Amino acid sequence: MGCWNKLCGLKAGIGAGIAVAILGIILIPVGNNIIRETVTKESVIEPGTTAWDNWVSADAPVYRQFWLFDVQNPQDVVENGSKPKLVEKGPYTYKTRYLPKENITANPEDYTISFLLPAGAIFEPSMSVGSEEDSVTSLNLAVAGGYKLFPPWVLEAAIKLNNVSLFQRRTVREILWGYKDPILKGTLGLFFPYNGTYDGPYSVFTGKDDISKVSIIDSWQGENHLILPWLIYSILFSSDGSSFSPFLDKKKPLYFFSPDISRSVSAEYERSLDLKGIEVYRFKLPTLTLASPAVNPDNQCFCTDYVVTKNCTLAGVLDISSSRGQPVYISLPHFLHGSPYLVEDVEGLGPSEEHHVTFLDVEPTTGFSLRFAKRLQVNMMYGPSKIITVLKKVKDYTILPIVWLNETASLDDETADRFKKELLSRVDMLETVQFTLIGLGSAALVLCTVAHCLVSRNNKLV
């Protein structure tokens, strides 16, 4: 009778093991649905969600580091047409994006939210190599700009009247944020005006009706496409880069809009990384982004000067003069991924994939950007002239680097711990319960089955 009781108990154990294992298996799709619903709810841009807190004002400080190119042989360039010799000076670091978004207005009828992005920059001496009053020899912005904007005789007269040359000695503060220019009789600077200005207005989708659209830009400065008809795709389907739709597919590129170049760009998955205990996907700017129009037809609109771009075969720079109102060429730092002669036309450049590429580190479940580095270089062009004295010895068109910047941010330890506690810990706990139930049920099933077989065999021997 005892043996039969043992067999019954073991059969009950087998049944319980099967039931527990099945429960664990059932919890997988149920748990995944719970995870998806939780993440979806917290990713919507509306008050009370995790996304909202991060969206209104960035938790992590955002810094812009500037490296300026100091021309070592300005007189030799003007008098003999020599190659410019450049020495990189930096970083000069500023805290930016520390101000929360303003004029936030929800538009529930189309599930969008509009806002203004205030601009501000605070110099950070402890993160810089020197002060804002450090001087560098750089291209004269008015002369380089006037080379394409004014008739040669007009620019020549202005140069002589104001006793200026192709190059000028200015402080870091002046070149970046502005100075009184003697030729233009106004304030001129690479990033003037900046402090006290606003980017936007933007309108982005909240994701309330369709989470796949969260953070995608609906319009910028009142337009859902740029003025130039060939750039109509530029804003559509692009994020602002702070977050993307959750549950990323690493096989698909991410699109984000950059107001610095007035267009959207894509980033492709490179590898997975650990960031403060959080798995992130690194997406990098592909070489195709700044390829020549012959390779990437999407860049045809940035080819405006067939002579300078060598019949649109020039790779690595985008002419954004039409959107900036001045002759400016944007590239990756040190002309990374650019045509070889861009680097060869000057001395002192050393392109580096590690230091000069743009990347995003995105948490794949939520789609939140937890670390990024946006790296751009601002260049201007000058060339030969039979009329302008300071350009008579110049042999060919030269796209000269002025400054490159690294805008970067990364979540701190406190934010990382809160992120793991509020979201990832729930996911991990649910997965632990699932696999614990499956493991316990399977173990009980195997042990009770083996024991049942042994007891049954002993009964037969008896």
C-alpha cells in the first residue's frame, strides 16, 4: 500500500511539474505583452510618463566642445599661395541645452506637441584648455563670405578701405559668438546669434495613437518639408534624436533631423555596448551620408558650385549656403570620409574614425538615446582672383576648416540607476519569474518521472 501511495504522490508531482512548467511558458507571451504595454505607456510624450520627464529637459548635461584651427603661415599663404598649415586648439567647452523646452502646447486632435528649444551656452573653464580670450589666426569670415557674395572689385575696395587681409587674429569668443566686423559694419560670428535665441518651433508626434511615431517631427519652423523642393523628404519620418520608437530593430536605420545642416540623416547599427549596466545599441553615421552626388544622389542639392566641387565629384562636404545665408560648408571633423584632396589641400589634419564620427547609443527596449556624440566641422572657401590682391597668389579653390565641434551627452550614474529601477528591473523580474517557473517545473517533472520509474521497477521485482 505504501508503494502505491508513493506512486500516486510521484504522479501528482509529475502533474504539478508539468503544470508549473506550462505556467512559466504561458507567462512568456503574457509577460511580453505586459512589458510591451508598460514600455509603450512610459514612452508616450505626455505628463506623468518617463519619456515626458526626459523630454522636457535633458537630465544629463549636454556639452559642446570646440576645436579651432589656428593658421600658422597666413602671410605665406597670401604672398606665395602656400598650403595653410593648421594647428588644432581645443577643446573650449560650453554647457548647452540646459534650458527646458518652452511654449509647450499639446495638440490632441492630431496627437502632436509643439515647443520652442531655447539656445544657451555657458563656458566651462574646467573642461577647456584655456579661456575664451585665447587668440587664433583664422580665415577672415567677411572676406571668405564676400568672395562668393560680392563682385571682386567691391570686395577689393572694402579690403583696402578697412586694411584687412585673408586671415585675421581673433579670440575664441569672437570667432564663435560674434564681433563687430569692419567690412560688413555689423556683428559676425560662426554661431551668432545664439544665446537668447530659439530653435523651432518644432511639432513632434507624442506616440499616443501610434507609438511607432513617437518623437517623429511633424513640422519645423512651420514647415513639414524644407523650402527646397528636392529636400521634401528631409523632415518627414525623422526623429529629433532624443528618442525613437521602442523595441528597436537593429537591422533598420534610425533617422533624425539636424537643424545644423537643415536635413535628416540616418544612422546604422554597429554593435551592442554596456553603458553603466544597460545594454545599448550603437548607431553610427554611414559614409554614404556625405558621399558625392555621383554616389549618393540625395546629396545633389548640396552641389551648387560645379567648379569648387569638381563637377559634383567632391565627397565629404555639404554646401549649406542656401540655408545659412552665407557660404558655409559642413563636413565631419578633419574631413573624415571626404575626398583625399580635401585633406591634402591643407597641412595638419588627421581624420580619425574614433574621434570624429557621429554616433548614438540607444536603449533598444525604450528607444531612449542614453549617450550621443554629434560631430561637425564648419568650413569656408576661398579661391584665386585676378582682382582681389590678397587672393592673386592663391592657386586653387580651398575649403578651409574653421572649427569643429563635438556635442555630447551621457546619462549619469543616478539617472542610470533610476532607469534600471523604474523600467529594466521590472522586465528582469518578470523574466526571472518566467524562467524560474519553467526551471522548477522541468526539474520536478524529471525528478518525479525518474523516481516513478524506479519505484515501479522495485514493485515488479518484489
